[in-house]
Amino acid sequence: MRLKYCAGGLLLAAFTAVATAGDSIAEKLAAIKKDYKAAEEAFYKPPKGTPKISSKEFEKRQSELFQAAVDLAKTEPKSDDALDALEFVLTVPRAYYLPAGIPAMELATEHHAANPKVAKIVAWLGYYPPHDRANPKEYKAASALIHAVAERNQDRTARGQAMMALAWEVGRKFGAVEFKNNEESEKLAAAAEKAFDLILKDYSDCPRMMRKGQRTLGDEAKGELFEIRNLRIGKTAPDIEAEDLDGAKFKLSDYRGKVVVIDFWGDW
């Protein structure tokens, strides 16, 4: 796809190859990314004097460009450049549900499960996984990649992303039955606690690979464990020390034995 300006404003033409046959995969991918950025600008913040494209048109362009990147990866599927193309697709969760999503996951599983550079893809898939019931095909492809990285990747950071993804999956299963407060929920709570404990033991200092400057996997696991161990039915609520609206200091434990409603809110 190329964005062209004309007298009537911004014209979005259908995707066509913007690189020549002799260009490398990296050069062709750079052209695809450039077109993607232009499409984003045309949708989110069009240049002054040009019309904003519709969400339908933007989604169409996304789909075309993601598919172009996957087709590019297929030309040399084992190369790091191919993995870069797959990363471009699979670090945008919307792509999972487009035609390019499943093929991108399958290519990454087949050719890059042992590649340390797959870490960022797995981090995104683990945090924004396809739903197992609403999107079973996408879930199956994502799960296959995550399990393959967990089993085959020797790089500690990459494997840590996969293990964290698996821990979050158990955590979500527990969350779905937590309020039943029965034997099943207790078993899943124990399984989730074990999975996050493993993260603390083996991958605590590994960075989350989604974006720069994010917390470590250990930080994430500590938060999850605190919730499982303290913030669920049947557990004693952690004590809170604060001031009321009149400035008087109080503790939550001061009201033990009474019905207390705690309202957490924020303003941005």
C-alpha cells in the first residue's frame, strides 16, 4: 500500500509491493512498516487538510500489510529477517484475528521456537492471548508457539516469557472459577501459585520483553502471588492504614467483625 496525495485529499491505494525484486527482506519489511505507519497516521492523526480514513479502511490496510509481512517471511522462513517480519505482525494483538495471524504463529513455531529473538513475540502472546472458547483456532496456534518456546528454547529470557505466559494461563483459569470457592478453584489456585513461584525461582530478574522499561517477570509474579494469597474469598484482608475524610487516622483492622465496604477509585 502507498499513501498518495491528490487534489481531493488523501488517496489510499490497494497494497502493492513497494520494494524492487532485488531488495533484501529487511528492505522490503522496512517499506511495509513505512506504509503501516502512514496508514496509522491517516487514521489516528491525518496531516492537516486531509480527511481521516474510516476504521473499516484502516483495518483493511492492516490486514493487507500484515499478510504482506507473512508472505515475506515465507520466502526465507528460517532467517532472522523472517522473524523480524513475524514480530511486526505478532506484536499487534489485532493481527491474531486477521488472516495473517495463524500463519504467522505457525511459521514462528516451526522455524523460530528455539531462537532467542522470539522472546518479544511470546511476551505479547502471553499477555494478550486469544480466548480459548471465542477464538479456538487462534488460541491453539498461540498455545503451540508458547509451549514450543518453553520446551525448546535455551535462552533464559525467551523461555521465561513462555513460562510466564503459561503461568498467566493457569491464573486466568483460576480467575474464571474463583468465586465458586470450591475444590476446583482451590486446585487451580494452588497450580497458579506454583507456576508463579517457579517464575520467582528461575526467571525473577528477566525483563518483560513487550516494551522497554517494563517491570521484570519477578515483579509481575510477586503481584500475582499477592492476589492469590491475600485477595480472594476466605482470606484475611491485608491491613490498611489511612486517614478518613476528616483527617482522622484509622486501620482496617479497627473494624474487624463489622461489615466494611472499601471503594478504590482513581482520577486521570
